[in-house]
Amino acid sequence: MLASVSLYGSSAQTEELFSETVRNQWFWGNALNPLDRRTSLTFDRSGTYLINGRKSFCSGAIDSDMLIVSAIRSADDKFMVAAMPSNRPGIRILDDWDAMGQRQTDSGTVEFCDVAAGQQEFLKTPGPLGSIRASLRSCIAQLILSNIFLGIAEGALEESRNYTLAQTRPWIASTAQSATADPYILANYGNFFINLQAAQALTDVAGESLQRAWESGDAITENQRGKCALDVAASKVIANNAGLEITNRMFEVMGARAAAGPARIDRYWRNLRTHTLHDPIDYKVRELGDWALNHQLPKPSFYS
Amino acid sequence: MLASVSLYGSSAQTEELFSETVRNQWFWGNALNPLDRRTSLTFDRSGTYLINGRKSFCSGAIDSDMLIVSAIRSADDKFMVAAMPSNRPGIRILDDWDAMGQRQTDSGTVEFCDVAAGQQEFLKTPGPLGSIRASLRSCIAQLILSNIFLGIAEGALEESRNYTLAQTRPWIASTAQSATADPYILANYGNFFINLQAAQALTDVAGESLQRAWESGDAITENQRGKCALDVAASKVIANNAGLEITNRMFEVMGARAAAGPARIDRYWRNLRTHTLHDPIDYKVRELGDWALNHQLPKPSFYS
Amino acid sequence: MLASVSLYGSSAQTEELFSETVRNQWFWGNALNPLDRRTSLTFDRSGTYLINGRKSFCSGAIDSDMLIVSAIRSADDKFMVAAMPSNRPGIRILDDWDAMGQRQTDSGTVEFCDVAAGQQEFLKTPGPLGSIRASLRSCIAQLILSNIFLGIAEGALEESRNYTLAQTRPWIASTAQSATADPYILANYGNFFINLQAAQALTDVAGESLQRAWESGDAITENQRGKCALDVAASKVIANNAGLEITNRMFEVMGARAAAGPARIDRYWRNLRTHTLHDPIDYKVRELGDWALNHQLPKPSFYS
Amino acid sequence: MLASVSLYGSSAQTEELFSETVRNQWFWGNALNPLDRRTSLTFDRSGTYLINGRKSFCSGAIDSDMLIVSAIRSADDKFMVAAMPSNRPGIRILDDWDAMGQRQTDSGTVEFCDVAAGQQEFLKTPGPLGSIRASLRSCIAQLILSNIFLGIAEGALEESRNYTLAQTRPWIASTAQSATADPYILANYGNFFINLQAAQALTDVAGESLQRAWESGDAITENQRGKCALDVAASKVIANNAGLEITNRMFEVMGARAAAGPARIDRYWRNLRTHTLHDPIDYKVRELGDWALNHQLPKPSFYS
């Protein structure tokens, strides 16, 4: 969220909001979902902005002190983004997040009823198309996803390993004395590990690429931004694939009892499957194909 | 369960238990798990069998009228199988099934404390090695699994289809006017469908093979039984793979909202993932490889 | 080719050409490739048709007695199909087939220079859109492809098996005494076998579906024809995938020496890879997806 | 080969052979294949070593000036390695390399008939078990394989790209105006690219790991050597998989004509398939699984 402030806001806005965040230990949530166009922005008679409507997929809103809010300005259909306190009158944050995964967080609905917003609360260059630098926000958001996917996959592999070492017995048809020497269990762990190594390596590459892009400041070129987006996209696809394979198939190296009991080992798959639906993986692959074949850089958007 | 009675019991036992089942509308459960060797069978002073210990993975036990129970006879370490009322004194059926999937059924623990069992309650040829015909029980059990996998996969594809038709919107980067014309959504459905067709075809083949084997009665040969087991194994692997792919990836053709809400679409994957752990798929593949390479038929066991 | 005659020709044409084929033991080739529009059909002053131009991918033309020839009629841009002797003046069959696979056959270029064709030589309902029944030709052509793919895959598995049994030694890190007991070699054979079983089953299903469609004669409905096309498409995709996996990976179960020597075991992959490019597999999958999701039957064409 | 000299030889041997190589521009081949135990080493009456027998898979031998030769010493069954001129009397290098791929190089048979070898020609620590440092030779050999696999895959993708851009037409059922905008062609290129990125990243990681191990000199620990071997193994499996997929499936993004003509685009697959059989990929995966599950480092051998 603070990256949004830094990338979209003026330097004065950034400086003030960062200082206040540190001073007050603000936790930021969002009501930003650019695909949900149900929030509108109008002027009242006094010239104050009023926000009305609702937003879905508002991540972290429930516990937040501050919100990044987006709305479509009725006058010119412009996409506007503002930062404001979560407890402002007229804002109602619903406790309606009820997904199959990511159940320890929230990404539910926020309702706006004549919420007043001052002009100074609106960030300078809203959205990825404001400037090349502002469009890095999408790279950051996507790389956060890669890292979350990777973290879930690493956690799953670690839990799986502990389970196999402690509890799994060799199948009756196995020639091995222990499950840890079973040729198929080893093959599965080998494949899990290799794919995870690849995801880690490409996520590291993407992290370095993004760091360099960030450090370029306003001097960043379309080409550098595009290459960074490609690195991030490749890491996301690999982490998506490696993670889904591990969280889906980890049960095969633990055995039937891993499905039972209060361990809820399915939470790895449920969390990852929920998170990986953020935006379609097929269109990430397409973007990378457009580069590989046509040397076409991804067009900056909220998802690329 | 009745197949176990028919295959393991004498003709008198079969006739009586079948008649009583029809007359009383008995529901049968089991406490049979051959890998769990914690139930023992001893004689008391009066010459009655006593069963003591516990069994895990007792499917359908809670609602059952009758149980198929296995125990190791202490005298000679023989695996014995009996049919008896579920409410016999000393039997305690625990309501402890708490798995990530298959939550509308039960496969929990049954405890036995000095449970008396008459000699006539023990079936004649216990276990798959009793006779070639008796060993068909494993083929039946495995083919039931194939059909359950298939049914879950078919249900998942149907739910997915209804969802995509009714609710999914094309991704912002899609060239298609509707999600139903999106090239990647169509490709995913195509692959789901093809794999399901293959699973259905091989399960039909296996069903016919098993029917012929059943109809051979006691004249069944090792070769016919072995071929039948191979057909069943192939159907199970294909249904396992097709089902896991569909239930894992169906979310990609529905979109992010499919993870949310009370629909609990993850139940398809949770149910299938739980059930597919019954016995390791890698060893089914190995069995088929041993046939393909060495023309070695599967050795009859509780799982082959 | 004779199926084309039977489906496109009038009953008189069919009867005559079938009789002559039997009497003269004609071998038929084609110069039909509908995607190659370089052959034109014009009238000369005497009212005779003249064919000029060239066709690529003319399968079996070199050794043929009779050719099925297609050309675009200049007057109305209509796609016309005729049957004529391969040695007719003006026809020049080039020996220019030089592909990476299918090297014992030919599918090269045929040139036409003022080739005269009588009106009676043109078949009545040229092309798949002539009638529902005529459009079965594409189903036949596609199912022939499935069966060729399947045959190559079966041959590859057989050659692989003979090689492993006779020559392959266990890897130094294997716990098995012989290659035939190596867990990974068995797993590979298992997977090859399972996929081949699926391809065989779906090709059988498609064969029965096509037989019923054929036997329906002119009473065939669009729905029956469409379902038949779907069955054929599913069999083709499965046979394509199973075959490419087996012919690509069979070397891994034979070992390094399988790449050497005059055995040319790569011919399986080269033949299959060449043949599987006939029309794009991705669009077959899409067709099946359009059915699975939208219940849209494949639109009859030369490839569907 | 010179790495073998450096790792197995004494510092005096290394210094001399390196100097002479530079001065004479020697090209080195080998007759080293450790799995082929048909060369023996005996003493003649004068105390000179005599090598007799034959070796297969002698890479680069035909054009070589110098050979690295291995033989089993009859007296104690010890594996000995020597460096000697390729034209030494008694050495016969056969021109019998005839594989389906790698046809511009050679890896054929070398015969030895009473070939005299001085004691000073034998390297000090023959084989991977001589010392930790000597065992790096296997890491080098394996990483060379990764890089060859990667180079073939990169070349294939580049040839494929040039072909698609220049020649491929959109399929008749495609909604795209050009093949370069076809959704499935883009998806295929995307997947090729992503897998290649992963292979490149892991090969870079392995290269840096090996460089550090090399620079450790004799201070290298078993742990450092083991971690290096794991990095190399992961890069090899990924490059193997990415390369086989690209060289097998590249035809699908070029179209049917890519199988024809003198371009011999199948050479990428033939070269890679030949080279990837050097040692079984399944056992590389197993090694990595043994690390992932059991934290067991690969045991140094000629292949690990």
C-alpha cells in the first residue's frame, strides 16, 4: 500500500503519509480493485468529493487504519485513487471474507455512502498509466504474489518432509526398508525440490530486476520497466506451477493419514489456490510468449 | 461389503446373510483395514472367540447395522474375517472421522473389548489369497475407487461448466467477447474433457472385464483375474490423474470469485485428494509397468 | 481416397470407380490439399476443363494409378474435386518429398499444365460441406490419423520393450539386480502403457461411432455427425499425446546405446512428429473444449 | 579433459601438460568411459605398463592429439587414468560413431593392443574418489552437459522463432490475423520461454557454485562439494526437461512444413535426445530427492 503512495503520490504526499505511518504505526488496507467499477466520485454543492458505492476484494481492510480507495470520477470517467482513514464516516467495512483459503486474512467488501474526500487526499498519478515509474506498482504487486506462492510452497515442502520423516511407513509393495528410501517417494521429493529451486532462482532474478528498476527513479525507461515486468511474470508462473504441484501432490509422499486429523494440511493448497486466482496464469504465459516470439514488452496495466 | 461376504463366505453363509440383509435392510460397514494389525483374536475358556483392539479407517461403521471385522488370530497369526452386528457388546464405534475431505461419510476408529464371535460368523476364505475368485474382492474395491474418482471429476466439471456459463467474465486482456469464447478457457475445458473421456472409457473397459470375471465363478483362471486387475488398475490411474487435474485447475476457468463464498467448490479436490490416498498411485503405475515390460500379472493382495 | 469417391461421388460414379479399381487393382493417391489454392480450373474454347498450377502434400501420388485432384473453378471460385488417371498428359508428379519422417512414403508436389478433365470426372458433392454424409470424409481422415499415431506408438513400445529385455543394464545407482526390475524403468513403462491403453480405448470408441455414422447413410443427422467428430477428435488428441511421449521418452528406458547404431530408433519419433503436424493439435483441443463448455458441435471442414 | 589433468594430476603433471597443450595447440579426446571395463592394465617383463582392450563412447577421440585413457589394473583391480598421445602405436581409433544425433562430433570406439604406457603418464588421483577436489571433475562434466542442453534448447527456440515470424500462417480456425498473434502459438512460446529462463537461471547458479568450489582448491569440504553437485544436478534436470519439451514441440508453433525440406529441424531433438542419455535423468531426480527429504549429499562418482 505504501508503495502505491510512493509511486502515485507527489513527493509532499509521500513524505507526509510515510511520516504519519511511522509515527502512528498505521496498518494500511485497500479498497482499490480496479476491475470493480462500482464506486463513483461526484462533487457535492460545496465542492467536496463524495464517494459512493462498494468494492470487492478489499485486502486487509478490516484491521486497517488507513485505506487506499479508488473510484471512477463521474465527470470524466477518470480512475482516481485516494488515501484516507478507514474510520471515516460513511465507510463500512464488511466482515464477509469467506474463502476456501487465506482464511486468516480478509479481502472482503467495503461500502461507501457519501464519504467525503478532500482534493489533497487524491494521489497525483493514479493507476499504472500515470508514469513509467508509477507503473512499477504492478510489478511490485505481482512479485509479492510470486513470493507468497513461493513461501506457501516452501512451507508445504517443509511440513511434508517433517511428516514423511516422522510418520510415513513404506508401502507394502515397496522394496525399501523405510519410506525415506522408497524410490517413488524420493522421485517425488526430487521433482518438488527442483521446481522449487527454479521458482526461487527466478524470483531472486525478478527481485534484483525490480530493485534496479526502483533505484532508477524517474529515469526508468519503458524498456527497463518492460524487462522487469517480464522477469516478474516468469517468476510468478514458475512459482504458481511449482506451488500447485507441491501442495496438490504432497499428500502422496505422506500417505493416507495425512488427509485425516486436525492438521489441516490441505490449507497449503487452499491458500495457494485462492491466491493464484488473483489474475489468470494463462494470460501471464501469453505475455511471456508475446515477448519470446514478437519481442513485445508487456503493456503496463494493474496486472502487468 | 456384501461382495466380501459373497467372495469370502461359504454358499450357506452367503445365502443367509444376503437374505437377512434384504429382509432387515441392513447397512453394512467395515472394520477390516488389513494394514492395521491391532485387533487380535483369542479363545476364552469356553472356546468362544474374543476380539480385542482397535481398527482405523472403518468406512461406514457409524451408521451400520452389520460390520465386516478382521483380526489376527493369536494362535497362528492368521488373518480372519467375520460378519457381526455393529451393536454387539464390546464394540465401540468412535465418531472421530475428521478428514479434509469425504466429510459427509465416516472412516474412523472402531474399538473392540472382549467382543465375542461365534465360529460360524467367520467367513470361509478370508482375504484375497483364499482363492482366485475370492481375490476378485480387491478388483471390486479398486474399481469402486475408479468410479468414485470419476464421479467426483464429472461433478466438478459440471459445476465448473455451470459456473463459467453463468458467471465468468472474460479477462481484460482477452480478445474474446465472452469467457465462453476465450481461447484459454476453451483449451482448459478441452483438456479436462479429453482426460475425462479417457477415464470413462477405461473405467467402462474395466467394468466389462470385471463383469466377465465375476461371471466365470469358480472357473476363473489366474490369467483372467490378472488381466482384470490390470484393466482396473489402468482405469484407476487415469481417473486419479484426470480427477486431480480437473479439481485442482477448475478454478482457472471460473475465476477468482470461485474461491470465495459458501459454494465450497474446493470440496471436489478435498474429497478426491482424500480418497485417492487409499493406496499409492505410484505402485499402481509400477504394477502396470511390470505387466508392460515383463508380462507379469499383479500379485493378488488387498490392494491389487 | 475411395472413401472420397464414395462420399463425394454420385452412386453411378462410385459404382464405376469402385469396379474399375478392383478390376485394375488401382492404387489411389491425391492432389487434394484444400489449403493449397494454387490449382485453377478454367474452360478451353471447346468447353473442356483445364487444370493448371501445383499442389503440395500430395500423399501417395508417386506410385498411384489414379489421383483425386482438387482445383478452384475460376468462374465462381468453387472448390471442385475430380478423379483421373495419374499419367494423364500435363500431370507431373515430383519426387520431392524429403521430410524428417515418413520417409518410406511420399507427400510431395504435383504440377498441372493444361490438364484436360471431363465434366463426368468431377465428383458430385465436392468437399465436406456438400452434405452431412459427405462431411464424414473428414472424420475418416482424422480417424486414420489416430490409428496411424496409435500404430507408431504401439510399435515404439514394442521395440522399446524388446530392447530393454535384451540389452539394458541397471544403472550403477539402481538397487535392482536387473533393468527389468528397476523402479524408474517400471514407472516409465507403466505410464507409457496407461496412456496407450487410453488411446486405444478412445480410438475403439471413435471407430464404433464412425461405423454407426457410416451405416446411417444419407439419414445421418448433424447431431450424429457432430458426436462422431468429437469422438474422433478425442481419440486423435490422446493418441497424439501418448505417442509423442512414448517416442520421445522411450530412450530413457533403453539407455545411452539406444541412440547409437543403425537401429535408427529415432524413426518412431520422426515419423510421428511429421504426421502429427497434419493439422494443429491445439485446435482439436479447442474444438473439444467448445463442446465441453458450450455444447457446440465441430463445424464440418476438411479438418473437423 | 584438461580439467581431468588438473584435478587428477600432480602439480608437476598439470604444469607440464598445460604448457605443452598451449605450445602445441593440442586437442584432447578421451577413452575414459568408466562403465566400460574392457581395458586392462598389465606389466610386461620390463616393468612397462601395457594397455589392452577397447573402450566405447570415446568422445572427441578421432581428431585428438592427446587422449585421457582409463584402464583397470589387473594386479589390484584399481581404476587408473593416463594421458598419452593419440597416435601411440597400438592405439586404433575407430570411425564408428553413428548415432541418431550429435553427428558432427564423434564418441566411438578406441582399441588398445599392447599399448605401452610409462608410469609417469598415470595421473596421481585417478577417478572421483581420489580426493574431494578431484571429485569436482564429475560436477564439471555434468555442468558441461547442462550447458550443452541449454545451448541446444536456445538454438531451437531461436530457429523456431525465426521460422514462425517468417513463414507460419495462422490456422484456418484461428481468430488471429497472423500466426504471431495466435493465442495458442503465443501460449506455447510463453511456456518454452519460461522453462528456458528457469534452466538458464539454475545453470547460472550452478556455474557460480562450481566456480566457488574450484576456487576453494584443496580446502574444499565435502559439504561444499556436495552442495555444488546438487546445484549442478538441479540445473541438469531442468535443462533436460526444458530442452526436450522445446525440441519436441517446436514443430507445433512452426506448422506442417517445418517437417519437410532440407532444414532438418529435427536435428535439435536428435542431438539433445542423444546427449541427454549420458546418464539417467531419473537418478539425478532421485539424488535431489535424497537431499530434499533426507539431507543426504550426493555420493561422489563419475556421474554425481
